[in-house]
Amino acid sequence: MAGVGLAGVGKAYGAVTVIERLSLEIAAGEFVVFLGPSGCGKSTLLRMIAGLESVDTGEIHIGARRVDTLPPGARGVAMVFQHYALYPHLSVRENMAFGLRNLRVPAHEIAERIAAAAASLEIEALLDRKPGQLSGGQRQRVAIARAIVKQPDLFLLDEPLSNLDAALRVRTRLELAQLHRRLGATMVFVTHDQVEAMTLADRIVVLNAGGIEQVGTPMEIYLRPRTQFVATFVGSPKINLLPVAIEAGVTGNARARLGDGTVLDTDVPFPGQGPMTLGLRAETVCVTAGDDAATHGTAEVVERLGERTLVHILLGDGTRIVAEDAGVSSVRPGDRIGLAIDGAAAHLFDANGLGHHRAEAG
Amino acid sequence: MSARRDWRGVLFVAPYLTVFVVMLVVPLAMGMWLSTTKSDLFGTERWVGLANFVRLFGDAIFLQTVGNTFTFVLLTGPFLTLAGLGLALVLNRPERWAAVLRTIFFASTVLSVTVVTLVWRLVFLPDGGLLGVTAEALGGTPIAFLNNEKLAMPAIAVTTIWWCIGLPMVLFLAALQQVPRDLYEAAALDNASRWTTLTRITLPAIRRTFFLVIIIEVILQFQLFGQAQLMTLGGPNNATRPIVLFIYEAGWRQWELGYAAAAAQVLFAMILVAAMLQYRLSSRRAA
């Protein structure tokens, strides 16, 4: 188990920069998720740590060792690939033993490690099968078991859940979290799925266009997105973004004036007069029939999710907003409805996309 | 309903089936029938049963052509397979030089047998040929490869390998490019050496192509004709006379069509047995 240090790491393919001089410290035993859209460089970064991509600039350390000049096999890492990369002609047992044999681990120790990993992942019955005889979920477990037997300093997981069906994905996600707790190993996990990131990570690294947008715990990322990109990428449904005019409120916090004239007092310290973008998560905009409505609009689409209902609303100035209502909602498309907005939970984003949030408690 | 559906299904396979029957099954059956007759260009004289086959197996020249053909297949088949694999392994790279070399190695395949044998006759010619001139320059005596009973067949084999190496190389290249890249990456992370990667990852992954190439090469090389006809005319002393040349001469020089057809059936049986054997072996290993 070892921490990982990236110092000024950069990578370009010709004129195209895929990773811009990026620095990051991952503590030993930490579960870090690289989250970002397709093409943001998250897989490339993972592969650079693994040694499958060269590093143009900067240094990578795993524990106290500098590894960016070492071949992949000498870095003490194990990787779970998106498509598992199991050797198709070898049995599950041989797949797990392959790396250990290359390291000349004694046969009895290989057998012990395989038995332990197989028991831990409940794949004992599959040990003599070939990968082609396994289901997707079983292959996934074998791929993880193959990584575990190596007892690496660092686990790298490249979108390992993306090929599983929805139910299996949720189950494997849970098992991965348990596995991490049991092994106490350092894990770096790449995904574009924010739910995986939020549920698994000790810390999330949000990447965009080859650079880090924000590093933080899942709730930091959700509640205090550093940029408009992070706010937009994390959270479902997508955060509502409305152009507003900002003025100082009576408490010294920002007061936002929406396009339809609605005035909303936020808890965000007044950042200065001028146009900004107001960020409102759907759960902070609630359908109300009472006189606490801050504004009104017309329901366009009603999405019933069971435990809650999402209502897409057209405001008076033509902007659209997504609000939340109870699971059993009487709202129908075309209804004119009132909206209660929790100004204390509002975010503001300036012209550069930088986020302004309410002062941290305590 | 199902009967009607079955009838319509036949329509889909009918075009292929028609060509297959008319172009392959009928000629094959006619050839088999012909092999049991005494025939010439003017027609069939009489039915002779297995007499042509009995005569064939007592014909020393025919038996020699069978031996020659086997020797040729053994000289070329394994080498073409292994060299094709070697070239593919070396040239399976994205660099430009590899693309140029791939083209060069494949280029010989598109040449006609006439051109190929002409070029190689100029190489083997003792008087002024490439090897002759080289031998003289090194102070040696030029060797008349194509007039030497022991060396003529290897010379034809070398010519054939040069001519045919492109196909196995391309088949192996296609197979290598189908091996998922992440297997190699997993192997790199698993500390596999180059040799281990070749023997434990690459070769098992292209096993099917390996057997396919062997089967194709055996079938192709059993049918040796043009090179022997153009380079040595089957000589010296029948040392390079293959079965197909024997069939050609029996049928179109001596007009013994029944006898030639019988020899053709023997060749057909040999190729069939060899191909089935390879197929059986490959399926057993794959299982």
C-alpha cells in the first residue's frame, strides 16, 4: 500500500495536449476517482500512472519510488481494464497465476494467494473455466481477483463497471467499496459516471480538457463546485443555470434578480455588482401551492421517478428550470405552478465560470 | 406454413448451390467416372474399372512424382508458414518502414508464375546468373542448380517461397491485428518478457490462423505445376516432376485422359487427407 504523487505531469500527442502539467497527491489507502467526460484525459492519466503511456513532462511517484521511468511491470501496480483483458486461452486460475509466475513467486505461495483471492471474490467454482465460459459479471470478478493476487502497492481501475448491466453495476460497486475497506489498498478508479464517483470515492478528481477542475470529497464537489463545469457535470438532474443580475442584499450577501423579475436573497457573500449565473439544484427548487412561491411558471414535462417527481418548467422570461416535487405529484404538463426556491443553497458563477458559494459553516 | 417457408429458404441458397454443383460437383463426378475409363480426346473407348489406378501404382514415374510432390510440400509448407509468421511479427508495426516492407514482401505475390520463374532462372543460371556470378567473384565454381538432381527441387522451393510468402504474411498480419491491445498491456503489467508474451499471449491468440495457413499452403503447394514446367520441365531425370505435371503430360501430351483423370483422383485424395488431418489436429488443439 502506497500513496501516489504526480508532479507537473504532462502529455501531448503531437500538437494536441491531452494532459496539462498536472499535480496531485493521493494518500496511501485512499480511494480516488478520476471523473470527467469522454476525452478529458482521465484514462490517459491512469495509463500514465500504470506505465502504459509515456510521460512527456513531470514525475510520478508511487510511495517513495519514482516510477515514471520504469516499465509497467516494475511499478508495483495492478490494473483492472474496461474490457477485463483476461487471457482468453488460460483458465481463471492460470490468469491469476500468470503475473506471479513471471515474478517467480513460489508455486505454493501462488496457490495460497489464488485460493485466498478466489474465496474473497467467491469465484472458487470458476477457477478451472476459461474466460469465454464466464458471464460479464464473473469476468469482472476474475479481473479484480487477478489484480488482488499480485498484492500491488496500487490498484488502477479503468471504467471497470461500464460493461455491466445496471443491477450488476450497483452490486459490484458495493463490493468494490467493501473490498477497498477490507484491503485498505490505494485505489485509483476512472469513470465518467458521477454516481460511481460519488458512492465510491474518498476524494474525487474532476478532470476537464486535460486539467484538474477540482479535487475534493464527494460532498465538497457536490455542494461547493469550484467551477460551473463541475456544477454541471456532477448532479442529476443537471444543475439549473440562470442568468441573473447581482446586487448587494441587506445582509451583505448577494441578491440575485432573475430574468422574470424574481428577486432571490442568497447566502453567497456579495461578490460585486454585475451579471452572473445562478446555479440551483433541482432539490432546492420545489413545487408549492402555498404563498411561499418565489416565482411561477408553466409545467412542460413531468418526469415521475417514484420517490420524487421532476418538473420541467418554463418561466415567464422564457428560461427553463427543473424543480422537484413529491413522488406522488398532481402536477400535469400545462399546469401553472408556484416555485419555492431555497436561496441559501444557491450558487453563483462569474463570467470566468468560477463558483461563489455561501460561507462555510464554523 | 413451415413447408412454404422451407421452400422459400431454398431460393436463398439456390444461386450458390447451382454454381457449386455445376462447377464443382459435376466436374468432380465426371473426373471420377473418367478415371475408370480408357478415354482420349475423341471420346471414351471403354470402361476399365480400377485398371488405371492399378497401372498408376505400378508406374515408377508416377510414384516418383508423388514423392517429388511430398518433398516439395515439406520444403515449402512449413517454411512459408513459419517465415510468414516471422515476417508478420516483425512488420506488425505502425511505422512507415514497416508499411513499405509489408508492400515489398507482398508485391511478389501479384506477379505471374512466368515472370517469377524467369527472374529466378536468371538467378540460378550458372553462366551469368546472379548466383553463378557471385560464386565466381568469390573464387568458387558456379553450380547448375536447375540441372542438379539434388538441388533442382530446393531451387524450385526457394522460388516458390519468394513468390508465395505474401499470402501467409498478410493472413498472420490480419490475425495479429485482431489480438486486443489490452491483452498486451495486461501482460506488460504482469511482468511478462517478450518471449513469454509471444508464446503465452500472441501465439495462442492466432492459433486458428496458424492452422488455416498450414492447410491453405498444403493445398496450394500440392498443386505445384507452373514453376516446375517453366524452370526444369520436370527434370533433370524426373527429379522435379510433380503430380500435376504428370497429369498434364498424360492427358495433353499422350492423350490418355482416363489415366490422367486417375492420377488427378489420387492427388485429390492426397490433398483431402492432408487437409482433413490438419483440420482434425487444429480442432482437437482448439478444444
